[in-house]
Amino acid sequence: MGQLSITGSLDRQALVDAAETYLDALAANDAAQVPFAPAARFTENSQELEIGDGFWATCSGRGVYKQFAADPVAQQVGFVGVMRESGREVIFGLRLRLEDGLVTEAETVVSRDPILFYKDGPAKLEARGEPMPLWRERVPESERASRAELAATADAYFEVLQLNDGTKFPPIAPECDRMDNGVMATHAPEFDEPGDTPFYALGPAEQLATGYFGFVTRIRDRRYPIIDEEFGVVFSLSFLDHSGAVREITLTDGRTVPIGIDRPFAWQIMEVFKITGGLIRQIEVLLNLSFYGMRPNWPAAAE
């Protein structure tokens, strides 16, 4: 059980407990179970709603998989995991900010629509049961990066992904994997077509080295509100804009490949990074299909 200090600050476990309370309240369709501050704000997929509206009314239960990130310094906690809506599994993301034990900000993302070949993503995430053990490993105190360094490492990844051309190199460990909406999208040869040059079989850094992601034309409204130095975890939020104007990509090996994106759209994401020794060791991403240019409805100061 976590604790509330005499200064009104919650420790790491108390922050996680607050998120658990919120998730239980969602499953019960009862916002009154959450200690909201009088002026608390709530958004769902960037739309500000009345507390109790939206997913509060349609949530039908909790799943098993739950990934938490807690930041006692910022008094914020994040969650990515499986919830149920009207009897089906969805991937749900949550950011809470608390003051004196009361929730002042509740930012949620509900990924409801199947994307690409990730139609079974929620089921796969649920079958995984729990995050990889790496996420629970503490970083030795003498090796911990500062908050600024951790945020900079995460941001460096986005800098390479935006307008990716294969000439910039991200701070990613060779063994790193990236999980998109519950599905491993790296070191996953089963997604490569027989006879094609491997792509999904590659790691994140190797994929970026091909220059394939040049269709990600802008990564904006980047925020890093939750940073846990003890575990080397960064919980980030941003939008990945796709202009729809990039119809083909010339890869670094000289091949030109078509890009099947012919309209503007954005991915609204919550992305969690495990970082040690200045390198990204693991990435988990929640993606929600959104409007091109959609704003988060939270100021940059909400971090």
C-alpha cells in the first residue's frame, strides 16, 4: 500500500494505487469512486468531456495486462493495458495527475479500431499477461540518468522517426523490441512476405536505418510528463502526422517502394520507453487513429 506524505505527495506505489482505483471505477461505471479535485479535467481521445461521460459509460470490465509508469516527482502516473468495452477488448491508455491525493487531470486514449495487421492486438496483449521482466528492473543508483537525459533519449528516437531517411541513428540497443498495440512489430519475421527483403524481422534501429518511415511527416505535441529515474522509464505522448503526400520511399539500399497512404491522418500515441545506459531497451506503443492535425487538448505545461 502506498503512502501520502505530510507534504501531500504520493509515493510510487500510491500513484499506482490511484491508477488502479481509477481503472476499477471505470469498470464499475462509477466516477464517484475516484477522488477528483473540484476543477479536474478529463479528456478521451483528446476531446474534453464531462467526468462520467464517454468510456465511463461503456466500459464493461478490466483486462489482465497492465503496464504502469509512476513519477513521484511530477505526481503523475501512466497506464497502458487492456480494458473491455461493450464486451470486447480494447487497448486503453491513462495519464493521471494528482495534487494532495486528488486527481486534477485525467487524460485517456481508447484504441478501439483494428489497425493494419494488428486486428488481434488486444487479444495478444491480454494473452501476454504482464509486461516483460525488463520493465521491473531497477537501474543501479550510480547508473541512473537524469530526468532531462531520459526525456532527451526518448525525443532522439522521435527525431529519427520523423521524416526518416536512414541517415540518423537512434539511441536503441540491438536487442530492443517495439510492441505496437499489443503486437511485436520488430524481430517478427512472420509479417514479412515470403521472398521479400526482411523488414519486420529487423530490430527498431535496423528498420529506421532503411529509411522506410519517411511517410511519418511530423511528430508534434511531444510531451514527456512521466519520468521514472529509478526504473529508467519514460511515458510519452505525441501525434504522428502522415500528410498522405508521400506515395513512395527510396530506401537506403536503393530500392523504391510504394507507400499505401493516400490521405492525411495522424496516430495519437502513448509510448513507453525503457532506457538504461543511454540506450532504449524496450518500447511499447498505444496507437489510436486520429484526425490529421488533431491537438491533444492539454498544454505543453501538462508535464
